[in-house]
Amino acid sequence: MKGDERMNEILTQEKSIYLQISEMIENDILRDIILEEEKVPSTNELAKLYAINPATAAKGINILVDSGVLYKKRGIGMFVATGAKEEIKKRKQAEFADKYIKTLLMEAESIGITKEELIRMIKQSV
Amino acid sequence: MNEEKLICRDIVKTYGKKDVLDHVNLELEKGKIYGLIGRNGAGKTTLLSILSAQNPATRGTVTYNGMPVWENREALDHICFSRELNPIGSQGQSNLKVKEYLQAASIVMPNWDNELAKHLVEKFELDEKKKIVKLSKGMMSMVTIICALASKADYTFLDEPVAGLDVVMREYFYRVLLDEFADSGRTFVISTHIIEEASDVFEEVIMLDKGKIILKENTQELLDRSRHISGKAEEVDAMTAGMKTFHVEKMGRSKGVTVLLEPGQELKQTADVSVQQMNLQQVFVALCGKEVE
């Protein structure tokens, strides 16, 4: 994702663990590892599996509840909503430009590749 | 039961002329895992021993559910501080065999879970017939972990529980801890120097520096607002103008600083300035470490 490291940067890219949990569940839904209307692991199961605090696991799950990917069945657990897979795809497409193109442009700018050159390079590689 | 709390107010501890704890105020809630981190000599062990009334404070009070804990059996029955063992133990425990030591603990702790203790002895492959004094550092840590978990105390403190444990046992310990936590909703306070691998286990982190609590915050929220900014010094200064910066590092024209964002603040990476998220160990070093010039 990133270009060359620069002086005084810190050497590890960290991402919040609860975001990793929610993204992992989303990716499992995209890959049909968890199907729509199926139950996802509980916060305690996730906590034990990844050795993380259950409150952190719950935070990851709650992001998906808020975005409508998961819904709660009282006393049973969290389930994948119908249509969730399509929704995740749409959102990831919308985020694509911000996540990948901007980084690409930034790195290109810092090493003096013009926008025209960049477009030519993309055309060549597809 | 939600008001159940362990509270310390304005704790001062002085050894001779040295202030080891300097007006410490702390509220520990029921059902959380707290990480207590600080450099050597920051006062971690002293704080835990005062919270569990194993050591008198010079000034200030510690209360459990409103009751003072000092010389109060009723409150202390809910609190367990499983101290680090060492082979030249001054408490005379070192000549005991593991089995005898655990028996002694089972008498002191009113809610002792013998089955859990036995299960953990087996899992850790501890030889119960061995004397404490003959144990390796890692095996001593296992004994203190067993005492802490089997105590079933509502408030359980572990001082450097993973010292001397290999990476497999450390991970095993955190899983056992989370297991016990999920089943019981007890409160744990855990001090450790191996910050990074424990950070995801702590719901809240308490940073102690030179006898003062410099930070007590939800671990994930702290990480969400910690940023390392680096690049050309002027650009870094422009981006962080008006913000409190920690741990300034300079090298030639380049500069790196740490900032803690306030609610609503955001810093965007540019072509000239890198904005990076940090892990707990990096935040700790930034707040408590030495400046590198």
C-alpha cells in the first residue's frame, strides 16, 4: 500500500484491531466463507481465537451491525443480513478510489511521474 | 452490582525521602481487564501492593464498595494480589513445595477454585513436588498465575505474570485469562513490560510514570488518536502547529513527532508528510521514553 519508507517514519503500519475484525468478517462474506442468514462467531469466540479483549471484538462486530451487514437475533447471536454481500461490494467499490488511487497519485507525485504518464502505465498493464 | 468499584484517592507513598507514588487517583471498575504499564521503578508494584493492602500508603485511602480495604477482611476477601516470586524470597515461601504453596494460597483465598488450580498445574506441566526455590523464572511465573486465576477474587492483580515465560506459554496465559474473564466478569490488573503482545487484551491501559498516572484510557480509543508525524521539519511543524508534541526526533532536515488527536481532529497524509497510526508500545515510548536528539 505504501511507497518507500522515509526517515523518521515508524516502521510498522498498524491498523486498529477492531477494524481488522470487521474487515475479516466482511471478506469472509465476500468469499462465501460465511453465508447470508448464517450466524457469525460470538464476541467471546473471537476474543479467544485472536487473544483480544471481548470489548474490542464487540466493537468490530458493532461496526457491522451499524452498517447493516449483521443483525442481532436476541439471545441467539449475530447473523449476516440478506443482501449484505452485494452491499459490501458496493461500498468497497466506492472506497476504492480513496484507498488505492489517492495513494498511487501521492507516490507518483513524489517521484515525478506525471498524471499522463501514470494513465499510460495503467493502460499498458491492463 | 454495577457500582462495585475499587477506588484509590490521593495515594502518596514515600520511602525515606523518595516519593514512589505521587498523589495517585484511580477508579477500577468491575469486569474489565486493565493493563498497568510503566518503566522500571515507576511504582507499579508499590501501587498494586497498596491497592491490595499488602503495604500501607503514606497518605490517601483505598476503598472497595465504599469500605476501606486496610485491615478489612470483608473487603480483602474480594482482592487478590499474586506477587512475583523470587528464589531468595523474604516471605519464607521459597522453601515450600509448589503443592504446599498452593495449599497455603487456598487457605488464604476464600473463593479458591481447586479444580482450576489442578487443571492449570497440569496444563503448565508443573512438578508439584518441586520446591519454589528450585523453580526456573518461568515456572515461578506459572505458580503466581495459578494463584491469581484460582483465587477467583473479584479484583485480581498480576505483577509481570509473563516474565520468563516463552512465547507459547505467554500466548497460552492470555487465552486462559480471557477464558476466565469471559466466564466470570472478574476485574484483572496486569502489569507487563511485553506491551505489544498484551495490548489487545487490555480494555483500558493505565500508564504510570515516575509515581504519577499520566494516562488512563480505553486502549483502542488511545490508539485511534495516536499519530506519528514525520517528514521535512518545517512541514511537520506546520501540520502540528498548536498541538502538543511528544518524543521529538530529528535527523538532518527530517523530523518525527507523536501527537494525540483531540475529538474531531484529523491529520491527513500528504506527499511531504507521513501520518501513521501507532501501536501501544510506540505510544508508551513516546509518552514515557527518553527524547532522542
